[in-house]
Amino acid sequence: MKELLFFCFLILFAFNSLFGQSGRVQTYSESSSESNKNQPSLTPKTADNPQKSENDEVIRVDTDLVIIPARITDRNGRPVSDIKKQEFKIFENGVEQEIAYFSSEDQPFTVALVLDMSYSSIFKLPEIQAAAFAFINQLRENDRVMVVSFDEKVRVLCEPTSSRKILRLAIEGTKIASGTSLYTALDTVLNEKFSQIAGRKAIVLLSDGVDTNSLKLTANDILRETGASDTLVYPIQYDTYDDVQKRRKKSAQVLYDDNDRPYVVVPPKVKGERKEDYEQANEFLKEIALRSGGKIFQVSSSTNLNEAFAKIADELRKIYSLGYYPVSERKIGARYAVNVRVYRPNLKIRAKESYLWRRNQDKP
């Protein structure tokens, strides 16, 4: 009888092992790798494998501590806020790392509110200002906000502050003008402002994503810089393509040939008016949100902007922060894959998936 029981136990053990390895039972959730389907392989790039894509993300640190913000939701998109440190695991290039820093508390954020003030905006200035006021009022008392507007030039209307009075005056100072220096505005926040600020940081960007005036910067430059200060990026995107084309037609001239017959001359399309400019803008805003661990919100002229701003304010209250000291030696310019795992099934994890490592004093 003992032999029979032992034999049954062996069969049951083998069955459980096979069943678990088959993938039919998933006891944990992992950060999505959907963004890597069209990206290069996340093979570690060392001195023996130095190639890197110009789209690779950069992280600059004063120490070897790597901070990864993560947002966890259930299958219905509802935030999950009760996950403990011991339920997390984090892997770099497939090697588990010890979690040295963990925070799930509502710690204060520093938020850069970056507003596109170019003529291409489909929203009227009072509408943008009202939505910005409402967004600030939904943040917590200790959160700090800086206001940046951009057209042809970048204007830092106020440095990070928790004073609602100062923020209101800054927002009231926004004005519509010509030109769009989107990349310069983001570079200013990431490298000149946020690089000197510790703690949780986020950029909330209201724009169509089209840049016409950043002469020294490209979309790839900004994508490479996105992870430099562990900054989440939340673009609120609107589409201005149809409105821009209508304005072009209105600017058409009626001329006359030698026989006094009229003909219409439409000005040639310039940068910011072409279909490919808008396709690049769409890809850029999606990528900058994905690479930072943020999220893109797409709105239209009939959309209440307050709703998009409210969702972002709510997201900022439900961010986990995971930090680790890599177990392997860091190599400047090497690319590292990051994977976050939570030992609960059926969860969705949004987090940074890879980065390029550089010392803080090194320029990309």
C-alpha cells in the first residue's frame, strides 16, 4: 500500500511540474514587451557588441541606483494599489536584481506642464488655460508644477512651485504665436530643469506633436533623452492636419495668364504641413510615452480637455517606484533590458523596458 501511495505521489508531482511548465498556469504578471515587436533585440550591448540604435533610451545617474517607475492595473484598467515589495521582482538582461528601493506611497511629484501655443492648436486659448487651471487644482498640495509654453521660442513661465497663485499667473501669461519648437521645449525641461531635481517627475504635454523650429534637435534626440531623469511623459495629442490644410487653401492666390484667364496658385507645403510630418508626430508622441512609462491621451476639438488632464492627475497618484543596484559592472553606452514582474496573475504592468547607461557628467 505504501508503494502504491508513493507511486501516485510521483505521478502527481510530475503532472504538476509539466502543467506549470506548459504555460497554462501563470502565477505572475510581467511588464509588456509589445513595444519590442518592431524594435531591435534587447541583447546586452557591451564592448564586444557596441552597436546601438539612435532611438535607444538613455538613463544618466549619479550612482549606480536605477529607478524604474511602474503602474499596475487589472484587466479592466483599474489601478492596483496594494502590491507589496515582496511581490515584485525586477530583471535586467534576464538576471534578477535585488530591489534596494521601493515606494508605493503618494509621494509629491514635480510636474512640468508644457503647452503648445502655436497657431496650429485646435483649441482656443481660454479653453487651454481653463483645462490647465483644473489640472493644477486636482494635484496634491505638496506637488510642484512648472509651466512652460512654446511657439517659435520656449518660455519658462514659472519654475516648480506649489503656489496656486503663481501658477495661475503663469498660465494666464500664455499667448498664441507662430512657430513650434517642441523638441527644444522638451529638451529644456529634461536637461536644464529636471536634471537638477530629485524625486518623482512627470511631463504633461499638450500638443499635436509637430515640430517646425527646433533646428539643433530631432525627434530621436529627445527619445534618447526621455529616460535621463526617470521622467514620465504624458502627451495629450490633438490632430491639426485638416485645419492646416484648410488654411493653406485660404492662402491660395488667384493670378491671371497672358490671356487674362484666372488660375489658382496654392503655396507649396512647408515643414509642419506635410502628411509625413504628422505621421512622424504620431509616432514620436506614442514612443515618448511608451519609453518613459507614461501614457498618451488623444483628444479632439469636441473633447473636454479637463477629462484628459483629470486622468493624468489620477495616474500620478498610483505610481510604484522600484530601484536596484545592478549586479553586473556598468559599461558606458551599453544597452540594458528591464523587465518587471509581479507575483499576481492577470495584471497589466506599464514600466520602462530598456535604457542606455551613462554617467551623469557624460553627454549623450
